[in-house]
Amino acid sequence: MPEVWTVGIPFPGLVEAMATRAEAAGFDGFAVVDSQNLAGDCYVGLTLAATVTERIGIGTAVTNPVTRHPAVTAAAAASLQLASAGRFVLGIGRGDSALAHLGRAPASVVMFEQYLIALQSYLRGEGLAFDDLDFHEGVAPPVGTLGLASTPDDSRLHWIASSAAKVPVEVAATGERVIGAAARHADRVMLAVGADERRIRWGIATARSARADAGLDPDALAIGAFVNVVAHDDLDVARTLVSGGLSTFARFSVMHGTPSGPFDESQREVLDTVHGAYDMNVHTQTGSPQASALTPEFIDRFAIVGTADTCRTRLAELVALGLDKLIVTGPSIGADRQQARVATERFAADVLPALHR
């Protein structure tokens, strides 16, 4: 039985209600985005969510390796782990809108893997040699220039109790190299390759192969996926509702202009169009140029849309491939509110319970 999470926005005053509704609906977890120019602070939002919920997991979907030093991210994660009584999961990727609104592209895969190594070391309470850091601390001079009698020998989170459960780290991954880094260093790989069964199979095989090549047990690797899902009896309405968010995930598969993973020619044409049309000023929104570039055929394969029965069947097929967690993204920003509410309620009532059987 897979974990099923939903996603929200960390606006204080709103995030509490979203988390409460997610818990009441039966979701296993509630995650928030981390995009400082577009939404409130994710850790503040999740702290508020933790105070109004009791059972549901909370997490980031996802943070990035650029806007915070790994020691700062680890400290925030460990603090939320304590505040939520062990319910926190740290989701991280290379970065997207959070960096675009700083005038930057996603972090390089090499830098991202170095960040993951440091992050996991901090979360385990281990020390890192100062020479092995080379992150944001480099803007300041070495502490030795102060002439103190004594200084720290390394960098670590001294306050993490050795008996405390380590914060799980999940990596959102689309391309082969990031999937590989996640397989080597994450506690779970969260594929962001769409809902096409062929692409999910490819992502799972890529992750397990990379893990085996690193001398690690491929069967011990936890793998989940981000999936755009809208349950609605009117298929055209469902396609419109899902289009804004789906366009963002489609772009991940063609981030630098070359599509990743398996695809056919019609999918490639859509991915190329999305890449060229993408307007970050209307990120994830219904009616955006990138959303308008999606064809019905593309939506039906890259997302899961249609009746509750269709959604149940498609999701069950993905879980059967070996996924143990789903982070479900529903109706997009800017979609018709009434129809979005219908779809959200339909998923909670008629799809989610079947995934928990």
C-alpha cells in the first residue's frame, strides 16, 4: 500500500486549513513548495501545519540546494522533525522557480550531488571538514583570521541527539544523472517523469542500475513519483484543470532543451513546444502559453485524468511497477474554482480510499 501525499502552498493563515483538510481527507502526507518569491517560507508554513495536525506527514516538495546552506537546511529539517514528533520528510531537487526568480538556472548535477552528501552527513550528526564544504560559507573569510584561542575542528549539528531518528531525504529526479545521484545518496527517489507507464519503468530501472553500480542494494531503494491527477467525469474539464501543473512537470523532462527518458515523436514535439513557450511569470498556471501547448493525447499519457475509475486503475498500475509513494498534484492555479473543488472532492472520496486498500 503506497503512501499518498498532496501538495499545498505555505501561506500563513491558509496552510493550516490546507493541512487540516488533507489530514481529514485521509492523505498520508502534506507537502509544500519552496519558492521564496512566489510563496511564504516553507519551514514556517510546515511548522504551522504541524501544530494543527496529529497524524499526517509533512514535508517539502521541494526545496533546493542553492538558497540555503546544507547546514541551514539540515537544522531546519531536524527542528521540524522534533516539532512534528517525527513526521517530517525533506524533499529536495535541483531548483526551479525559486532560482528563476533570482535570475538563476537549476543547480548543476555535480553541485547537487555534493550538496546531498553534505546534507545527509549533517542529518546523521556527522562532522564535515571545512575544506569539504565550499558552499555559501565561502563569501566570508576563514575563521582562523580572527586569531581565536580555539575554533571548531569541523562543521556539524552538535545539538542533534544520537538517539533521534534521522530525517528522511527524498530527491525529486527527472533526468538520468539526477536519478543516479538520488539512488546513491537519497532515502527515496521521487521520480518526476510523468505518469506514462513506460517512463516510470525507465526511471525505476535507471535508479536501481545506478544504485547497483555504486555497490548498493538496488532492491533496498525506495522509489516514488510525482503524479498530476484530476478526477472528473468530464474529460475535457479534467484536461484543462490539470494543464497548468502538468506543463511544469513536462518542462522538467526537457529542462535544457533535450528530452530525457523514453518518448515518442508526438511527445517530443509537445516537449519541445513547452520548452520554447514556457513563461515563468505564469508558472504552473492554467491558460499559460505552456499549458496551451499540451495536446489532449499528451495530457492523457503524462497525467492521469478522467473518471474516478480511470484514475484508480492508472494509479494502481503505477504502484504495481514498484512505487511506494505518490505525491499527487491536482487542479492547477487559475483553474475554475468550482470545477477544481469537484475534482478535489472526487479524488478524496472515490480514488484515495482505493489506494489504501
